[in-house]
Amino acid sequence: MVAPPQTHAVSGASARADATVTDPALVRRAVKAAALGNAMEWFDFGVYSYIAVTLGKVFFPSGSPTAQLLSTFGAFAAAFLVRPLGGTVFGPLGDRVGRQKVLALTMIMMAAGTFAIGLIPSYATIGVGAPVLLLAARLVQGFSTGGEYAGASTFIAEYAPDKRRGFFGSWLEFGTLAGYIGGAGLVTLLTALLSSDDLVAWGWRIPFLIAGPMGIIGLYLRMRLEETPAFAAEVEKAEAARPRVPLREMISGQWKALLLCMGLVLVFNVTDYMLLSYMPSYLTSELKYDETHGLLVVLGVMALMMVVQPFAGALTDRIGRRPLIAAGCAGFLFLSVPAVLLIRQGGLLAVALGMGALGLLLVCFTASMPAALPALFPTRVRYGSLSIGFNVSVSLFGGTTPLVVTALIGATGNMMMPAYYMMAAAVIGGAAVWFMAESAGRPLPGSAPSVEPARN
């Protein structure tokens, strides 16, 4: 006798002949909750990056403007040093107790850390204690962020049907861009409405204090969600016991996938932080570009990316993740120098064209990675392994991009360093794409096929 096909009856989905049938309403709720958390995280990073010059005056008043900017970006980069630690804590925990619980916890910590920055007294008030408290708040943010992106991308990937994982995953980075636009837009508004003295005295606090209400909303949405079907099926296979996976297995047992993950994340995050975090300060501090106009150009680029993002995500479901990621790597390799040369001309049209070209190339990564990265790892170690690989790469290369490029320009006087840095990242990313397997339209490793319900 032939055994009947195995099915997986999991929360939030139904079973059909060895496949998980997704609930469209639940998928949309999962995407919204994950994207909102990512938006809040990047709202903070956007605010911090776009108001970096002002923060330098508040917390590091002594020294030259370049030294102030380096100190501010140093505190920015410090948060990335603890991200791997957060990843090694939250990732395995997410594989142990579930994705939803850990994502709720990271939301609380992110909101608290960002809100706390808005309450820190200035250097003029408490002296050296001010930058120390700023660093402490950034470390809390970095630790919590160590479990955020990997968890959110895993959450969406495990909820989405196989044939539309690219489309649904692209909304995670849509949330990133929305957070950046919200943060940058608020900074632009404050810069336009307030005098420089008022901005330094109290105006800079407003964006950080907004994180409190945003965190409460995000936490509410995440607490209303059920566990992902893939994780629920994994627990069911373990006879209702939570799967236990040693940290060693998440690293040594997945070393090939981890190397690919780190290479992909490197090119993704170096170019991301270069364009969205560093370029506003590059325009203002290095090129002496008008601050408000520079921010408006970056806002326009991000708005363009938001429009293209879902369509590019859907395109990866049709042609695959590898072709789009490869196109992005080739574009950054050959077009970074022309784009930065355009930006250096300083005219509004030239800056817009250069930034717009880099933004469209970046969409090749933002639309592909949320679906491509979780597919590198099997379900039982997906959250943990992805958290470790993602955060190690971001900490070493992505988050340090503003600091390293600012230091390189200061040391060499070469204003083309942003282009050369992106080109080097593109070479590494291209090598990772060469060795990765295509995952579009296929089940996640270790999970049953995930399909949409039949239409009547």
C-alpha cells in the first residue's frame, strides 16, 4: 500500500496535498506588520543621518566640522558593532520560540532606544555624559536591530506563496524607504522652518520623540499576528516541542550559505548606506551644497524608488532574483563613477540625475534581497543563520560606510571615494551572485510548497 501524501495543517493556512495554502488576508497583515517595524527602524537611521551635522554640534561641539561629522558617524557606526551580538541572541531565539514573539521584542527595544535619544541633555548641559548616553542609546538600537531585518524578511518569506514571494518581500524595503522618507522629510521641514539656533537647541529632538507612538502602533500590529506556517509546521514535526538547534550548527553547518549571504548583504548595504545615509552629508559637508535642496533631491530619489519597488519585486518572481541582482552589481561597477561625477557638478539637474541613477540601481537589490536571503537557509535555522550572516556583514561593511568614506576623503582628498567604494562592493556582490542558486517560484528549503488558494 502506498502511503498518502503528507500535509501540513498550520495556523493561518490550510493544507492541500503536501502544500500550504496561504490566507491572502493574513499574508497582507504579516507584510504590513513587518514593513512597519522596518519603517520605524529606518525612520531613526534616516533622521540620524540627515541631521548628523546638527547632532555633531549638540554632542561633539569642539573641533572642526569634519571632526564633528566623524564623531557623529562614529556613534552611528558603533551601533553596528553590537548587531552581530543581537543577531546571535535574537536569531536562535526566533528559531526556538517563534518569529512573532521575537519581532515584538525587537520592536519594543528599537522604539525605546530611539525615544531615549530625544531625551538626552546636550553636551553644554552635562558635558561628556551627553555623548556617552548617545552611544548607550545607539547600542540598544543596534542590539535590537540585530534581530529585526532577518526576522522580518523571514516572517514575510514564510507567509508568502512561493510564486509571489518576491512581490510580497519587496514591501519590506518599501517600508524602509517610507521610514527614510518620513525621517528625511521631517528633518527637511524642521530645517526649513527653524533657525539654526532653534534646531540645535531643541528642534533636533522632535523626530526621535516621535518613535514612541510609532513603536506602540507597530507592537500592536505584530502582537495580533499568528506564527508563520513554516515555523508552525516545524514545531509540529518536532511533536509540539520547540526545535532546538545549536548555535554551532547555524554557523558551521551553513558556512557556504553564510558566505553567500555576507557577500550579497555587503553589496546591498554598502550601496544602500552610501546613497541614503551618507550622500546627504556628502552633499552638504563635502560639496557645500545647499542643505535643504540636497535633502529634497534625496527625498525625490527615495520616492522614485518606492514607486518602482513593488514592480521590481514582481519582476523577480517572473525572471528570477539572480538576473536582477546581477544587473545591479554590473550597474554599480560601470556607472558609479559617471553618477558621482554628475553629482559633483553641483547643479540641481546633474545631482538629481546622478542620484536617480544610483537609486534605480539600488532597487535591483531592495526588490530582490528580502526574498533571496531567507531562501539561502532551511527553516529550522533560517532566522538564526540569516541573523548572523546579515548582521556580521552589515556591521563590518554596511553601517561603517559613512565613517570609512568620510575618513578616506579626509585622508586622500579624493572626492571620488564614494564611487570607488561602491565599485569594490559590486565586484564582491557579483561573485556571490555567480555562486547562488535561483530561488524564485520554488519552496523555501525545509518547507512544504506554499501556494495561493484556488480562484473560483
